[in-house]
Amino acid sequence: MAAAGRILLFVIVLHLSTAQAASSKVPFHGLGVNYGQLGDNLPSPEVSVSLLRSIGAAAVKIYDANPAILRALCGSGVVVSVMVPNELLPSIGTNQSAADDWVATNIVPFYGSIRLRFLLVGNEILSDFASNSSFSPYLVPSMIRLNRSLRLFSLRGIKISTTHAMDVLQTSFPPSSGRFRSDIAASIIRPMLDFLRRTSSYFFVDAYPYFFWSQNHTSISIDYALFQGTSNSYYRDPASGLTYTNLLDQMLDAVAAAIAAEGFREVRIGLSETGWPNAGDLDEFGANVHNAAIYNRNLARRVAEKSGLRTPGMPEAVIPVFVFALYNENLKSGRGTERHWGLLYPNGTAVYEVDLKGRRPASSYPPLPPATNNEPFKGKLWCVLDTSGAVNVTAVAAALSYACGQGNGTCAEIQPGGKCYQPNTVTAHASYALNSYWQQFRSIAGPCYFNGLAVQSTVDPSYGSCIFPSKEN
């Protein structure tokens, strides 16, 4: 390191010696909230922090180290977790100076002013479906190097970890049989668990009962997924003898079993994301305001009643919990549910009332809209151009070109002489092409989204001899 760099580090460490670490050694009781920023209509950080406090959030997790958000959190009393973006791992994982520089730039200026608890290195790096899987070799080295950086700057009370999707498990049912995927267990998970044990940190997982239930709705009661099941819906693990009253406990204990199977039973679990979508695409059944409110209200009350989230397999361990998310985020890609997890609309009003402290009795809440889509959608769906607002013709033309370039005969009917050639406009052709492509490849090509240009519809857009293909759901 250059002399100037050594002097800078000395000055920073000297300054931190007066900051004390007490502000970081904080309890974490109640529910935290994930504060995503993938929206073009979200309130300012200052307003967002005020809203976090107004809804009773005990903590907040952000997906980077946004300095504007961190400044707004200074003096708020909210426990804070920040994340190192995935794309930085190759540099940090191979270069201690890069790790030191990141901490010096992003953490040191706020230490002592915010209640920083967790530094999360990357987001779902080990997901079996992640496009960022090339970052996985750098995950544990990055965690180790950043931990050295925290010690270098005497930043005490901050725990290093990372977040995982549930697909890090190879088996999860029954819960006692939980095991990690064989491709990552020995090479990545075990060294990570060793690090977490040595540093008394947490294994964070993103657990969404909504997805597990919707994929297994014929065998799992929705009430069991929403913390309001009866004894008829409870599940007893035949190997452990433990009885489960809800799906979230079952999922978390499967993770605990996998950790124990690797020989690290004492490593604690954290819940970095959970929640229920308040809306979604027409074929995403169960995604509605009613279910979202019930899930988060019951979760909050359960955490309050048990003085923390605890499971049958871990009755003494308190699991820190972050609900997803603060806002509905309109720039998130993917299926409709991706843009509808918020406790709040972007204008700051509540999607539904919820007391994150879990103290409000259920009878005090106003009536919720009925859950009208708890069963799979029956009937035909089409994927058409969204003309509800201004249409970006350039973007539409690009989507049209993409759809026509992918499938076999996808756009045959909008060629000259085809039954859907008229009207010969970009927007008319795009609706046909996007639908034709989606119908042909919907099982593998993803949602009816096309960068926000398309929406699902139950109204047949066919006209005259131009027939838009569709399949029964």
C-alpha cells in the first residue's frame, strides 16, 4: 500500500477509536423491511425512512450501500443491513485492497451514526437459476476479506453474511431431510458455514411460502401457508416427530437440517426475505391484497408473541426477519408478482394496514377485499401490447423484432398476405407477435412482460380472420 494510503487508514482508524462500537451492537427485535429501489416513482430516502419508522419497522435492509439512504438513516434508530453488489465480488474476493477501499468508502463514514448490524455479501449468488453464478467462486473469499477489513478499521458489532434462495437445498421435505445441493455443499457451503461459525454470524435465507404453496396447492392448504391452519392441516415430520403449524417454519427447519447435516448445527439462521405478493399476473393465483395482509399481520403477531421468530426445530434460537418489501417496485422485471410485494404504494399510502410490531388485534383492522383468485385461473389468456399509457414505438419495434426472430412461424400471419397483416402498423403487429411468441414458449420463455410493454388479457384480441392463438389454462 502506498504511503498516502497508510496515512489515510491511520487517520480513519484513529477517528473510529472515538466512535465506539456500541451503536453497532444493537438488539434486533420485531420485523425488518427490505427497501428496494427498482422504481422510477419512489419517494426520497428521507421520506422513505420516515415511512419505515411510521409503520414500525425494527430494521431495514438495502441492496447496496446507497449513501443518500444511509445519510437519511443516520440518527433514525433503525437497525441497518447493507449489501455488497454481486458484480463487485470478483474484485473484492481476489484483492484485499479492494475490500478495504469498499469498507472505507461505504461503511466507515456512517459508522457510529447508524445502527449497522449486517453486511451482506451479494444477493442469492448460489441460486441454481441465477445468471450471476459465475460469481460463486468469489463469495466466501469476499466474505473473509471484508471481515478482515472490518477488523482493520475496528468496526465492531457488524456481522458478515450473504443471502440464499431456497434452491440452495437439494431436498427440503420432510424438513428433517433438508440437504444442500451436491454441487455447492462441499466446495462453497461448508467453508461458508465454517466462517459463519467462527464469526458467530447468521446463514440468511429468502423463504417465500407463497411460491412453495402455489407450486403444491393441491397438497398444501393456503391457511397453512398463511399461519392460520387448523390441526387438520398441520404436518408431523415422521423422522423428527416435530409438528408444524405453518409452512414457513417447515421451510426454515429444512434449512436448519441441511446446516446440521454439514456438521454446523450451531450456526444460526436469519430470514432475509419473506412476504406475500399483493397482486400478480392473471395466472398467478393467490397473489392478492387479502392474503398479503393476512400473511404479514400473522407473521408480525407471531414474532411479538414468541419474542422473536422461533421454529419447532429451533425453539431457543431467535431468527431475525426482514419482510419484502417497503414499496411496490414498477421497474422490476419478471412476472407480475415481482412488482407487487410492497407494504406501501410508491405514493406512500398503505397497500393494506399492518402493525409490524405485532401488537394490534386482528379485530381492529378494517375489512379486507376478498381473495377472489385463490384457485388456478381457468380459461384462455392472451399476452398483448399494453396501450393503457403512452406507447414507446421504438421499444415496441425492438420487441416485435425480437419476438419474430425467435420462434418457428411466430410472425407468419403478420407478413404481407397474412391474415393479420392488416392493419399494417407496428403496434398492431406487435400485439400479435408478442402473444404468438408467449403462447409458443410461455413454459420456458418467462412472463408476459417484454420490458413492461405487454400485459395479460382475458379478452380475445382476434378480429375478422385474424386469430390470436391461445391455450386453455
